[in-house]
Amino acid sequence: MWEQIRSNRRKSAMLAGFMAVLLLALGFAIGEAMAPGAGVLGFAVAAGIWVVMSLVAYFQGDNVLLAVSGAREIQKSDHPQLFNIVEEMRIASGMAKTPRVYIMNDMALNAFAAGRDPDRAAVAVTAGLLGKLNRDELQGVIAHEMSHILNRDVLFMTMTGVMLGSIVMLSDVFLRGLMRAGARSRRYGRSNRNGGGGAAIMIVFAVVLAVLAPLIAQLIYFAVSRKREYLADANAAVLTRYPEGLASALEAIAADGAVLAAANKATAPMFIANPFDKASRSFFGLTSTHPPIEDRIRVLRTMGGNVSFQAYDAAWRAAHGGRRSVMPVSALQHDEAVPARASAGDTRDARQRMREAGDLLRKVNQFVFLPCACGLKVKLPPEFRQHSVECPRCGRTLAVPNAEIAIAAQAGDVLSEQGGTGQASGVRTAAPLRVARPAARSWATVKCACGHPVQISPNLEAPALACPSCGRTIQIIG
């Protein structure tokens, strides 16, 4: 595994270096085209753009990707099975730290990984993925994404994506400026006819490079992305010892056909499958961000009863007519086959999985859950303003938690006190939070400093309770 990571780093450095040369050459050509002798300035501007964008991508790339995708972090209590799977794959891969887990409010089936290294990593899945995949399939998807983290694919794709974006930005600014500068172009033409033909040649060269450089960079970026998907599939099969899990998950993703709303061309290579229309086909596959899903499924299902990189390599060769393998030689040399395990099964049916995924979405969106004595769980949106609601199953009247008496836990202020001085005294956020005891037959919702809403029952007699998310003490006054 470590030999494979080192091999990836060497190849990544070579490809990143080539794209850097392309970016700097474009900057130099644009500078010379704009003003003879200004090539060095164009070179410096291109280098500056690259450095600034690379620093942002390196230190904040994961947060930007998660924010752009609309992903929200969840805790283990929100979906224990998902966290158990992530922990299983962390142990199997040898990672020291468990990645953070996020959910996207989208019913399309997809997932991605973020983070520059295993110590600062995150995996994000859509609500649709949680609702439609069984445990084995979900494990295959998580193993695939954690393989990207382990192989440093996320960092490489982020940095090369930044270079691609820099090249596209420089080309776009130059070409748009050239088209709008009609009068300036005519002046260049007159000067060139008077003997300045060298400037005209440089302008033509810069235009050609500005058109071709983004195309070449995109082809490199997408080709590397496609190859790394195969490597992550192989790693996932080895980590789970159950290739059929990932194959079945990819099959479900392909059959879904839904377009992920939060995806764009820059983030598309980060996902486990093309987040856009699955029916679309790029020109000979050269501009595709992912290999064909049907091909990936065929390779996984041809591995046989033993799981190893060599088994995946043999299956890949068989599916591609004996072509050169995508697996690094080092991974094949230090490989040991293990028998494929049987399916772990899933105690939940499809309806229950979908219901749990829906409840999770409502929870992260601050819905209030009211359990009724009849067993029904009534879900109320955060903008619900009534003091009571009728259970749709049994007709009981349920008291709604009164969010108006909740405290702003981040500031640690007491909104009201009973039996005290009658004045609200400020407390630091490090101290225990204090809130007034709810009135008879009235609920209270307190938002802890960690952001977790805590509901207080009107029947609570204890003087304090603990936040189930962070353990912070909340004192009940009155």
C-alpha cells in the first residue's frame, strides 16, 4: 500500500509539474502579446495566481468543497450505522484518525471525500445514498472514498484542479480582452504592417496557446481522475473483501440517473460517479471525469473468489483486451490474496432505510421531533409557531417545545431566572449553561454551545442535564 502511495506521489509530481509549465508558459505568452518585453511580468502574474490559489486550496480546500456542495456535518448519534462503517474502514486501511462525516441534502446517489491528508479528512454522502443502499453497498462506497484519502488522491486532484482553474482563468481573461479591444487590435495591425510583424506573430501564438492550454490541461486532469477511480475501486475491494458490495452500489448509482444539484464541473471529479446526466457521453470519453460505470462494475464482478490487487489487475486486463494495467507494479509485487467474504446482510428494509435518511435530513435542518404515546414521531419544521399540534394517527394534542425561552448558548446568557435576583447575569461559555425551568405542560428547546438542540421536558425534576452531543452541563433554574 505504501509503495502505491509513493508511486502515486511521483506520478502526481510529474503531471503537476507539466501543468505548471503550461500555466507559466501561457502567462509569459500573454505578457509578450500584450506588450513586447512584458513576458516576464506575465510569467510573474501567472505564478502569483497559482501560488495564491494553491495556498487557499491546500489549507481550506476541504472546507470550500464541503461548503460548495452544501454538506453538513453529522454526529454518530445521528446515523450510527454510517459511523460504524467509517470506523471499520478506518481500521482496515490503517488510518490513525477517523474522518469527519457529512451529509448532503440531495436524493441523488453520490459521495465524495475531502481533505489534504488522512489527519484532516472528511467523507460526504447524499441522503439518497443512505436511503437506497444496503450496508454492504454503503461500505463499498465508503471504502472507495477512504481509498482516495489514503492514496492522497484528494490533495492531488485539488491542486491540479487549482492549476486547471488558473489556466482557464488566464485564457478566458486574455481572449475576452482581445475580443473587446477592437481599436487596439487595429492599431497593432497598422504597426505590424509598418514592420512590427514579430508582435503579430506573438499575438497569434498567445491566442493559439490560450485556446489549446485549457483543453490540454483538462484532458490531463480528467485522464488522471479516471485512472484514480480504478485504483480506488481496487483498494475498496481489498479493504471490504467484498467486491460485489461496491459493484452493486455502482449499479444502483447508474440506474438512479438523478443529477446532483450541488455539483459543478470543478467538483465533478471528486465524486464516486459522474454527478451529471449518466446518459451523456463525452467525446470518445476523453473529457469524461470518470470511467464508464458499466466497465467498473464488470471489472469488480470478474475478480472471482479471491480478493487482491492482482485479482483486480487480472480482471481489468480481461475486461480491456489485455491492455496495460492501471495498477502500480509495486502494489502487485507486495500483494496477498484473501478469500472474498459473504454478504453481511442488512436488518433494515428499503422503506426503513429511506425513513431514517429522511429523519436525518430533518434533524440536521433543526426539525423538532415529538414522540407520541401511540408510537408515531411527529416532525415539525423550525418555522412552526404553534404551541401544540395534533397527532395525525391518534388525535392526541402534543405540546410543542417553546423555542422562545431558549437561551443563546453561544453567548451563555440567562434569558430568565425564577427565585433569583430577577436579573439575568452573563456567564462565560465555558461555565455551565443555565435556563429557566419550563412552565407546566410546556417544553423548552435549548441550543448548546456546540450547536446541538436540547429539549427539556416540563416533567423534568433534575436540577441539571447534559448535552447528548458534547456533554456540557445545562442547569435548570426554578
